[in-house]
Amino acid sequence: MAFFTYRFSVNNPNLTIISFYFWVFLFSISAGFAGISYADIIGKLLPSKDRTQLYASKQFFSSIAAFGGGLLVSKIFGLKNLLFPLNYSVNLFIGFIGLVIASIGFILIKEPDSEIKESTSSSFFSYLKEVPIYLKNDLHFRKFIIVENMASFSIMLLPFYIIFAKEHFNIDKSFIGKYLMFQIIGTILSNIVWGYLAKKHSSKQIVNVCIRLGGIIPLLAIILSFFGPNVYSLLFFLIGFILSGRRIGFEPYLLDIAPSNRRTEYLGIRGSLNIFVVLLPIFGSIVINLFGFYFTFILVSIVMLSASVILKKDTH
């Protein structure tokens, strides 16, 4: 992407844009495979309690790196002698360097030996037919899929909290940056809290805390709307908590319930069936247009708290 930006963006911008679709698509496909492989390696290397602590530590450092990366990007675009397309190319090249360093780190990981399955002649479509069987035979996995999709309702509201604030408080654009800064601070600081909880509790309990907090936040948005735009900033601080909590809790919990010989299948099915993350923002905009913000906030709280009840009844 850095090369295409530097080489073609000025004289052939359409080619550059088309290439971006291709490279991002390729990156997304690669990330899908890499995510499954990464989680499988973690499942092999670490026991349950250590996995959750690792995810908390990883999220803490990645949050700091993301914050630092934002400052770096701002600095690069602020340099007057670094004009387009060089400024964008430099940013993309820095991303390339980061991924190379990460790849070296993965190469150095010594993956433990595992049983090699005998190859079968079954087709991809035959495998797809087995997916409902996995869900039918494993109650814990089925509940996990249901709960994670229900928990996605909290993600559905993220773009609408700022829209609600703009309409309710009639604020200017400066508040948007302030709210996002509170969210970043919440994301970073929450990892310390999640890391402490990971030492004391299981990944399932962390997921449950995250879901309950996600159910409280929409109600809190209604309450804080009566106290002005500055107090409303607290909402985004807590949003940072649930964003980190989802990344720290859900995947380690899935690794806990997935059989070791079926871990990759469970991870793949989970990734494919977690479709509400994509669909719910569209659904949220429709519900808000029809019934308003308050109704939607209350609806999401009910769904989230219902997910918490389902998770609590799971005896795994």
C-alpha cells in the first residue's frame, strides 16, 4: 500500500484506490487465518489462568502502542516538508515495519508438538454441514455463540453515543475529540483492572462483568444526559472498559470450553457466526430512527442483561 501510494496516487489515483481494496481484502483474509493460528498456539502453550492474564497484558501494551501510534501519525502529518503522497507512504511503511517485527516474534515461538490428524477427503461443503452438529452436541459452545452475539448489542451503540450527544447537548466538534480521548484513556487504564481480575477470576467471570457493564452503559447514557456534556465524558471512559474487556475475556473463554483436538474448528465457527457485529449498527440506526435514542438504549440494556443471565446459567 505504501508503494502504490507513493508511485501511483498522484498520476493514477483510481489505480491506487482499487489496489487498496485488493490489499485490504488480502490483509483481512490473512488476519482471519492468523487469528485462528494465534489463538490455537496460545491454547497449546498456556493454561487457562495464564491465557487470560496474557490477553490482558497484550491488550494493555497494544492500547499504549495505539495511542503512541496516533501521536506519531499526527506528528508526521504535521510536518510541513513531508507532503502528499510521501506522508501517507511513510505512515503505511511504518505499519509494514511493525508487522515485520511481529512476524519475527512469531517465528521465534516454539510451538509444542501436537497430534497430526489423518487427512480426509471430505470437501469444504461437507465441513460446513458439520457446523450445526458442533453447535447441537456442545451446549457450552452454543451458549457462547448466543451470548457473544447478544453482547454485540453494546458495540452497536458506539457510533450513536456521540450522535446522541451532538443532538442532545448541541455541542461543537471539539467535544468529539474530548470524548474519544476519554475512551482511549479508559481503554488503557481498564487493562490494569482486567489484568487484576484475570489473576483472581476465570475468563468466564471477566466476560460476565464486561457484559453487565455493557448493559449498564446505555442506562447511564440516559442518566448522564441530564448533567451536561462534560459529565457525559464519563460514559466514554467506561466504553473503553468494555472494548478492552471483550478482547480480554471472550477468546480465552472460548479456549477454555473448546476441546483441544477441535480448537481450530471452534475458533473458525466462532469467527463466522459472530455476524451481529457487522449487522447491528444498521439495525441500530433503523430502531433509533423509528423509536428514538431512549427506547434503543433501554432495549440494548435488556438484551445485555439477558445475555448475562444466560452466561451465568452455563455451568462450565
